[in-house]
Amino acid sequence: MSTLPLARRLQNVETSAIRELFKLLGKPGIISFAGGFPDSAMFDVEGLRQASAKALAEEPGGALQYGATEGYEPLRTELAAFMRAKGVRDIGPEGLVVTTGSQQALDLLGKTLVDPGDKVIVEGPTFLATIQCFRLYGAEVISAPIDAHGVQTDSLEQLMAQHRPKFVYLIPTFGNPSGALLGLERRRKVLELAVKYQTLVVEDDPYGDLYFGEAPPPSILALTNEVPGSRELVVHCGSLSKVLSPGLRVGWLIAPHELLGKAVMCKQFSDAHTSTFAQATAAQYLKSGRMPGTLRQVRRAYAQRAQAMGDALQRELGDAIEFTQPRGGLFFWARLTGAGGRIQDAGEFARRAIEQGVAFVPGAPFFATEPDASALRLSFATADVGRIDEGMARLKKAL
């Protein structure tokens, strides 16, 4: 037992089960479907090299000096244009704050919104770090059920009516870990519920540009112009990590004016500002016009890998597993069925899989409440088709 005078709030959180799993991945020859990060082979290294060189050549002081907490003005301008191109009509550079990845945006929301004992509704399952973050600030985190089409809005309304949460947190477009895509009508319904119950909705959107065929519906933020009274009830978190480079640590937060101001204040206490060099590089990259081409390349590669993984899961595991083929993002979300008396506990399956030289993440930690022990997450992002096929063959041996 520690003798240090640690804060009591640390008793509410545990070390990430995913990070703990990574400690097991040092075994030579392991094929990992466990990570939640993009393929480094997809990074536009030359484009980023040119962008950083241009940032240093054109405005070295701005790139290397301290900067505004709200963010580097040229980047905020480019990000506002990026969002307008995706249907958010009323956004300007003053309407967003640059964060150190969208993870910081979530932490800022925890700091500015959550008092101990407040209730927060999330999807079940949802991004594990979100559960940990909100619990750290004392929230009671409640899961709303989802299906392949995202959060079930009838159940969400029941939970909102019962618990009157401080806010609702959703990843509506190719969620982590679910891969689910919230349909257009459900998105409108979420906004209607926000207005009806006067409850903030936090939309986390790190994967929305990673679609494989038809583009997804407009973001919840973009749809606020269709639902009167909803604009001031929506918070939007964006990120360049999955589409450009996680190493840049560039994300952004769009929120009602008062909340944005409080978030800036809290960010001042945390890090003063996101790296100005990273921001200047990102600004030059977005300005260069290379992003559309990069996105086309990434979508093609991930679509091929997602199809290969779906085919291999069906071929190798058959009725022992059930899943919905993702239409974008980085993940498969699946359930072990136990058919034919085979294994149904994903934690035990993960241990057997490691012995066979393949890794994935058991799904239970992604639930704030009522975990599903049969669920698991597999990422196809960092494995080529050959390694996917070999990994699925190894998984079959672990059944």
C-alpha cells in the first residue's frame, strides 16, 4: 500500500487494460490486431517535411516561440475551413481551440463540466480512455446500448429522462471500439433529445474521414442547423491523428462560447498551448492541398484490409464469431458465440491467442457498465492482407 498522499479521485480509475496488454506483445513474430493507431506507412512524410520546412522559412518566430492558448491563428483558420467543407457553416477560427490531440479536449471537458457525483452517459461500448477520464473527475459513467447503427435513441432517451446527465458523449461515426455508424435519423433524434432535455451532447469525431465507400451522414454538429435550439448544446472534438499523424498531437474543440472560454483557461494551466511547431506544420500541410489525396490513399488501403479481415473471420472462425462489416474507421467489433461448445470468454480467448502469436483486445473494458465478456476488438489498420490472413488462421487455432 502506498504511503504517498495521493488524491482520492485516483481510486476511481485503473490502468488501461489495453496498455497492460501491450506488455505481452514483445514476443517475436506476434501479429497484433490490438492497437488503435494508424499505419505509419500511410504517413505523408514528404508532405509533412515540406510543410515543416515552409513553416520555418515563412514564420520561424510563430513556429518556434510561445503562442496563444487558443491555438496558432493560421491553423485555426485552416481547421475552420476544413470543418466548413464538411458542412459546419457557421464556424470561424474564433469558434475553436486547438488541443494537444482530441484526448486533451476530453480532459478539458472533464475539468470544465464534471463535478463529483455528476452523471455522464456514454455508448456501451465506448473509447476506454473516455470512461477513465470522466471517472477521474468523479463522474458516474452510464452506458447506453448501441447496435451496428450506433446508439439506440429510444434507450438513450430513457436514460436521459431517468438520470438527467451532465452531458452525453458519443462517437457517432465509425466508433472506437464498435465501428458503428450512427444513421441520419438517429443523429437528428439525438439533437432533438438534446433540446428536449437541455443536455449537452459531446461528439467525438476522430474517424469520420476514414470511410470506405459512400460518405457518412453529416456530423451531429453540421446537422444543428436543421434542429432549432441545438447549436448551443453540441460540443465537437476533432483530430488529425488518424488521418495525418498522431505524432503531431493536433486536435481541436468546438463548443459554446462560455464553455470554450473555460476550456482555454484550464488549458492555460495544463500546457500553456499545443506545440506551435506542430501547429505551424499542420497549418502548412492543410494549406498545401495534399490532404484530399492522402485521405484517398488511406481509405483505399484500409478498405482493402477491412474486407480482407471480414472475409478471413468468416472463413476461419465461422459461426464461432459474429460481427458487422465496418464501413469505415479502424476496427472490427465482434462477439464470440460459443457455437459448438467453443470458447465464449474473450479474455481467455485473448490469452490463448497470444500463445498462438496473435493479439487483439477483449471488449469488456470498453463498457462503463454491464460489460460483455464475449466481445472483442480487432484493428486491421497496421496489418497488410497477408498478415491478416495469417493472423486469422492463428486465431482459429486458439478457439
